[in-house]
Amino acid sequence: MSTEAQPTVRRGRPRSAASEEAILHAALDMLAEGQGPATLSIAEIARRAGAGKDTIYRRWQSKEDLLVEALGKRNGPVDLPPEMGLREALIRALSEMIGRLQNERDRRILRSLQGAGDDFPTLRERYYDQVVRRRHEAIHQHVRAAVARGELHDDPCLRDAVEMPFHHVLMRALEDDPVTGDPQVAACTLVDLALAAVLAPER
């Protein structure tokens, strides 16, 4: 029998990845509790995450960098493959948004972001550029494809019509009056109303 030492098998997630996830989760928890970005303390985030402040500063250069990444992970990409039809793509993206914002914690985080204030003037802008804009672009790729196929009128109102259901869901969430019921059913209703005004007539 060999007496050579066997390598230790490590189970679970790497410590660095688990620590990073705990830090991001702690930051989001504090936003959900009603603390604005300006009042969030790196020391308190570290305490809640069971991490050292040095660990946070090695990974993120600023508190704003940390918050942008935390918010981005909360609002990940939705798979909208190019071959998917426009209506299906809009329903998939909108139903995910409706379902997420039916969660009270997510609505509180959203309101904290909206109230970022003058202390973090670029936080919302960076969140939009790095997270929201990617989703919008994925949707508008489907819109452009539908126009090219002759399914939609190509007019100045098109972008507003397509984005209207998403703005509606967002405003309801900010008012703490989320769209309720089955997210898929609600998304179908809102998308069909939006598309009715811009669908090209059948030939």
C-alpha cells in the first residue's frame, strides 16, 4: 500500500468567491433596509459579511464600484436569443422584471438606488450604462429585426411604444404598488397592448 500523502479534496465554493458573494449580499441587504448609498459603511458591510475591510478594498476601489457590481448581479441578463420572435422576447424580459419586482426586498433596493442623491451622482448613471442599457440593447436588436421583416412600423414612436410596458412596471414598483398576479400573464397583456399600436398591417 502506498504511504504517499493523498491530495486534499476541497469541497464547496472557493473561499474568495464565497466571501465576495457575502459582501455583495450584505451591501444589498443594507439598501433593502432603507439605507441610502451615502449612509452605507464599508465597516458594517465587512462585519455583516464576516470579511475584513482590507478584503473589500482589495476587490473594489470604492464603495460605488461595490454597489454597481452588487446591483448588476441582482439584475442579471435575460437570455433573448436572436432567433426568438419579438413578442416572445418582450414577454420574457418583462415577465422576469415583473417577477423580480414583486419581491419587496428588490423594490426597496430599487427605491434606495433612485434616492442615491448628490453624494453619489454617478451611481444611477453607471448602473444604467453597465446593467440596464445592455438589456435595452438586446431588446432593440429584436425590434430592429422585426422592422426589417416588415412586422413593425418604423416610426419615431416605436421605441417609446416598446419601452412603455417596462416603464409602467418600474413606476409601479417605485410607488410600492407592483404589478401582481402571474408575471407571464401580466407581461403578455402589457406587451400586446404596446405592440397593437405599432404592428404593420397584414399584407
